[in-house]
Amino acid sequence: MATTVAVPTRSSALRVRVSKTAIRGAEMAVGTILVILILQTVLRFNLLDEDLWKLYLPSFLDGIVLSLRYLGIILPLSVVIGFTIGWARISRFRTLSWPLSVFVDFFRGVPPIIVVIFAAVLGPSLLPARFQSQDIGIIIAALTLAMHSGAYQSEIFRAGFMSVPRGQLEAAQSLGMTNGAAMRFVVLPQALRLSIPPLANEFAVVIKDTSLLAIVGGFELFGSSFIFEQQILFSPGNQLSWIFVVWTAVALVYFVMTFAVTELLNAIDRRYHVKGLEAVTV
Amino acid sequence: MIRVEELEKHFGALHVLKGVSLEVQKGEVLVIIGPSGSGKSTLLRCINLLIEPDSGRVFLDGTQVNRRDIRPEWVRQQVGMVFQSFNLFAHLTALQNVTLGPIRVLGTDPTTAGAQGRKLLARVGLADKADAYPAQLSGGQQQRVAIARALAMNPKAMLFDEPTSALDPEYIREVLDAMAALARDGMTMIVVTHEMGFASEVAKRILFMDAGRIIEEGSPEEIFHSPKQERTRMFVGKILR
Amino acid sequence: MPATFDEQRRSRVRIVDILLAILVTVGILAYILDVLALRWGLSTAYIGRSYPNYLKAAWISLYVTTIAYFIGMGIGFVLGWARSVRTLPLARVMAARRREAVAAADGGSPGAGLFLGTLLVYGIKYYVRRTADAYVAIIRGTPLFVQIVFVWSAVLVFYPRLDPLVQGLLAGVIALTANTGGYQSEIFRAGIQTVHSGQVEAGRAIGLSRWGAMRYIVLPQAVRLVIPPLTNEYIGLLKASSLLAVVGSVPELTTFGRSEAFQTFHIFEAFALVVGIYLLITVPVSKVVEWIERRYRIPGLGIQAPRTARV
């Protein structure tokens, strides 16, 4: 069968992309509303229950703000950790790569919640007394979450570096570039571009993992809602179906956050996409 | 121009170069032929110090360059190289590929480098492909961009490592033409290739290498039609058939 | 491809490098353990006494994980298959149908019923696929914590009289099953889609039925592709089962370790035991998977492409 391939000009390609994102967004919105309607009917609750929201709204909003704050710490830090380790691990120096591979295997092999629980308890004790405070455990737990994600991201960046063909480095050297320059101008730009799509996934994981901080008393969205749920469950006169409202709302916020971040990174990926420069898949 | 004396190179247990010596005059084109694994690629990479030889000396314009006090980067600026698999920078357009070296290594300002780059692309017949990415070019076009990229550093000599082996047959001609034009302009070149037509036309001398040694040296006429060594005869017989 | 200039300079210091690497690695680990043990004390007596209890807790983790994993595999396969179906533009399907119908009716005009039927089948296919997509998007877009608590709440509301342990187990298994089903469907979808459509075409060309092509050509290739990621998914699910700690009534490894730590105050020992057990399961398995992937890769066939010469 003959297929015709339209070669888009620069501007028309851009318009197509914009409308694609818009369509995806609209589709997601419609789908989400449909899913919520179905859930409401099956489990018999009303997401817009005014009586509930009067009680719940403050902890809901506080939770979102706190979640974003934690994200603000964890996300950038995890990228820095992941990139540094990923880069260091492609080094041929085992002195550098072996200890780091132990670090990575540890954080990849242990469920993050355990690291969070114990970091919040064990961590503060290692600090001098004047740093001790209520929140320090949670902050240390947040830092270990960043290390956890950093371990995963390091594998992404390492794969990115490794999938740049060796010939690229050789060609750069044959132009008289130093190793550093070859890295900076030839290997790095390609490695970073190859890392963006898997990073989008990992960022979504980080957003979801902030919920783990609830277990050590970091009352971000999940934690504050959990506390609120316990109150509803155990106070008489309240409707039990409210807890579905709470969890649907919480799920919705996380869904929107992960969707936004992945779409953002995908948009960046498309913006900097170079034809012929893809992580090779068969 | 380029002189190599008694080069030795091991990769682990593998003895790749067993005392290779050669000399190329300014403006001369030297073609090296030989079976795969005979050390041709390693020899080229030793000349621009992409690989450090275990022992032996490499001279550029009479100066020994494989010395501690000479940076290999400097040597590689003087000697351009074209690879079998093109190795164009996949994230850069053709023009950016050509100007990256001048801008980042020589410190040429981007406008000048851009103008030079366009001239070089025109010289290899690709003026209209300046903004194309490597993946959008045919193999032959990519290899010609690679030649322009090497030329952009204004090298004293050029090394070609089987520049047409990875090409579809219909693209070989255009690359060889670009190389022949370069030779006519007086570029000093060392070419590893099995293109006999090109070798007879452009080269004055041909070296036959096998198992890390230079087995025979002579004019294209001698090597192709009356080789003295048995091994040369067998190899030439195979590739001419 | 020969080594570069710098690699050789490096190879000269290899032995020093390896020794130093071992020294640094062991040193850092020893230092961390020493600091923690100094601060919190290390009671080998406690470890010797209670490690069987930890193993029992680990057994519960494995139990819950395994049940959820295999039920989830069924869900994942069905969803994955549904999502791997490529939909052609409706107009093209209709046009093809029309050509067939015209050919069959030998010049006469084809009935409208045929088109309605096609439209119906096409619509059902489309919505099945989109529903599966939505399911996976929800599973992947929300924290497992929220999923667990959601199911748990439902169990609490609808079955308030059950034993808390049963409530917890029920909620945990349902949530984990739903979760791994979504993630496994991604694996199956990739596996099925990766087998080139030309392969199906070639199979049909030698006279195989649609199912025959699936059975003899797609599946044998897809199975090979999905086994490593599926194994990794089991490991992932085992780690995810630790989130049942939020329910509190299921004494799996994390819950148990946490309560032991705070009841006996052997905090460091509890941490070491829990982490040790998880690592003993996860690290060897994933290393073996990595090794198998490298060792038994069919050239040219892989969800991740084989790597040739790389930086």
C-alpha cells in the first residue's frame, strides 16, 4: 500500500503539536469526569458534598501546599544526586563507581517506606544536639527520598550516557577536543536528550512517593487526609461515604500533578527532539 | 610531513602493530590496503594519537609528537580524521557539526565559523543541506559532511578510515569524488580503502599491511598487477575479482 | 573498536584502582554501620532471638505479593493485549469493508447492515482499548498508598464486622492486584507490540489463523521479551507490599519491623533485619535478571535494543 508522508513546515508542525497536547488534555478531563461519575454511582457518594468540604477544605489545601513544598526539596535534589552518580558511575575508576553502585543497589533494593521510617528515627540522632527539633526527622526522611529517587535517576542518566555511541567521542577527540569539551558539547547534550522520557516517569514516581512522608508525620496531602479520615470514621453522625469523597479528591490531585509533570517533560522532549536521536528500540 | 617509526601496539594479549614505519610527503596521497584485523585502523589512530602507541615515534613536520609535553589534542587539531561509520554528532545539524570544532576548539567566533562552514559544505556539494540533521541525510551525504567537519579545523593532513565501507554502492562515488578533489588541491592524505579505482587514480604509493606489519610497498601498478609477495598477490586477487 | 588514548592510561592504574575501590567501599559501609551501632547499640542477642519472627513476617509479605502478582498477571495480560491492538482510522476500515462487500456482491450494492456491524465492532474495540488505557493511567497516576487506603475504606464501609486482619489482607490483596495488573499490562503491551507486525503478516501469509499467528509467532517472541521485566515487577511488587504498613493490621515485614522497633527499642537491629531481608531477596534476583538479559538475548530482539560499542 502506498503511503504519503506529509513533510510539515516548522510552523504547521508546531500548531499540530499544540493541538495534540490540547486534545490530550481535553480527553483526559472528559475521561476523569466519566470515571468520577461512575465511581460516585457505584459507591454512592457525592464528590461535591458541601457539608464535607466545609470540614475538609482546610486540611486539603494545607496538604497540597505541604506536598508541593516537599516536592520543591526532593525533586531538584534527586536530579542533582541522580545526575552526579550516573555520571560518576560511567567512570572507569572503580574507586568511584563501586561505592556508588552499593549506594544505588541499596536504595533500589529496599522499599522507600522503610528507609523513610528509619531515617526519621535514626537520622536525627547522628546530628549534634542543637539541630534536634520536631521536624528534623521529617526533613531527613525527605532527603532519603531524594536519595532513593536519585539512585533510580542515576540509572537513567547512566543509560543515557552509555547509549551515546563511542564513535561520537572519538570524532570529537579527532577534532582536537579535550575529554571535557567532548563530554560537554557532544556526549552530554545527546545523553540528556535520551534521558528525558524515562525521567518523566521517574518524576511521576517522586510525586507519588512524597505520600510516604505521611508515615513519619509529614502531613502532606495524603497524611492530612488520612488524619481527617480517622476523624470522620470515629466521630458519630458523620456519613461513612465521605471517606470516598476524600480519597477520590486526593487521588485526583495526585493524578493531575503527575499528569502535568509528565506532559511538561514530554513537551520539552518534543521541543528538543532531534530526528534520528532516539533511545534505540527494536 | 608525517613520519612514523617502529610503531608497536598491543591490546592485551593481541599484538596489533609490530614495528610499522612509514613516511608521507607533503601533498602526497598514501593508500593502505590489507585484510581486516591487519592493524590499519589502529595505525591511523596512532598517528593522530586517538590511541597511544606502546612504543615507536610519530613525527609531524619533523617534530616528534607522541611525547609527554605535547598535548594529544593539539596533534589531533593538525590531523583531520574521517571515520568508517561517519560519527556525525547526532544532535547537531550539518552546519553545526562543521562549526563545532572551530568554535569550541579554535575559538573562532560563530559568524565567521558559520560562513566558513557553509563554504566547506558547498565545497563537498552540500550547500543546501546545512540545516539538516544527520539522520535526514543519506550515507554519502553524511560522509561528505564528515569530510567538511574535518576540513574545518584547517588540518595539515587528513586520515581516512575506510570512508566508503559503510556506504550503499550508489553513494560511494560522490564520497570518492570529494576525496579526489581534496587530493588535487594538494592535501596530504592517508587513506585506508579497498577502492582500487580510487587508489590507482589518486595515490602514488600503496602499502599492503597484514598481521601488524607492512608487507609490501609500491605504485598502484606494482601492487595491483605485479605484486612481489605471495600474501599481497592472494589479497589483491581476492579484492580484484 | 580499539580502546581510546585515555583508557590505556587508565589501565595502568587498574590494580591500585581495584584495591582502593574495595577499601573505600568497605570503609564507608563499616563507618556507617559503626556510627549507627555506636549510637544505638547492637544487640546480637536480640537478632539471634527474634530473626525467625522477621522471617515469618517476610513470609506474609511474600504470600500477599505472590497472590496479587499472579491474579494481576491475568489482568495485565488481558489489558495488555487489549491495549496492544492498533486501531486503523475508521474511514480506512470502512473503505476496506466496502471493497470486500462490493467484490462479494459482485457489482450489487452492499447492505447497510454490514456497515453498521463494522461500526459496532470498531466502536466496541475502541472503547475497550480506551477503558483499559484509563485504568492504567489511574493506577500509574495515583500513589499506591491512596489506592490501598481507598480499597481499605471500601472494605471498612461494606464489611465492618470482619476481623481487622482479614479486612487488611483483603484490602491489601485487592489493591496490590489492581496495581500490579496495571503495571503488568504495560509490560505485556510492550512485549506484544514489539514483535513486529511484519511477523504476523508473514505468519498469516503461510496460512496461519489470527490466533495461530498469536500462538506460534507473537507469543514465543513476546514471552522471551517479557520475562525479565515481569521478574522485576515481582520484585517491585514485593517492595510495594511494604506500603500495607499504612493499614497496620497486616503483620508483613515492614509493619512488623516498625512495631518491633518501637516496642523493644532495638531500633537499629530491627532496621538492619528488615533491610537485610529485603536486600537478600531483591538484589540477587535483579542481578540474575540483568545477567540473563545480557546472556540470553536473541540478537536483534529486545524491548531495550542491544548495545554495540558505547561510551
